[in-house]
Amino acid sequence: MKAVIRACLEKWPASGDSLLNELDGKLADLNRRPLLAKLHLVAKRWGVPLGDINETSLRAAKNARDRIVHRGQYYDDAKESDADLWTHVTVVREVAARFFLTAIGYKGRYISYIGGRHDADFPPLPSGS
């Protein structure tokens, strides 16, 4: 791709190496996977069970993270409450706990906060068990 861009830039004498150098950084971004894709990839490789965590909840938690990291704040207006943010925190906490429990080889009961505080089995039991 870089060779094609270089050939195109050679046709425009006003451009030059500085533009190509700027584009180098952007081309590297094309190979980056989205955060949720990375999360699922690592979870699959490590054998971390995330299948019972709602994908919509994961996406909402990731969006909350993006708002905080990229804008420096979560809240836009009075519609959002601390309860909204806490829901995202519980999802992130659950994902982190499952990575940790998998890493140490734990099997047994633990406290989960998804759907309210309760004891849960790790790894999660298959549906219908």
C-alpha cells in the first residue's frame, strides 16, 4: 500500500516526503484491531469464559471507557446517572475477574455483580446445567 501511495504522491510535486511520513503512522493504524476484537481474541486464546456476558453490555462498557479516555468525562447531560456508569463498571470488573481467575487456574465459587451481587460458579456452568 505504501508503494502505491508513494507512486501517487510522485505525481503531485507539491506533496513530498513529509506527507508520506505523516501517512506512515496512519497506515500502521490500519493493522490495529478494535478493542473488543482484541478482548475476544485474548479471551479465546486464554480460555476465559465470556460467552454468558451480554455482548451489548460489553459494547456499552467499552463505549463508556472510550468516553472517559478520549473525552476525559463520562457524563454528557442530566440524563445519565451514577447508576449508568456503575453498570459499566460491574461489566469491566467481571471481565477482569474472569481473566484473573483463569490465570490462576481457579475453579469454584466467586462473587459476581452482574445482575446484582450473587455467588457464581467459575468457570460458569453451561446453560441448562
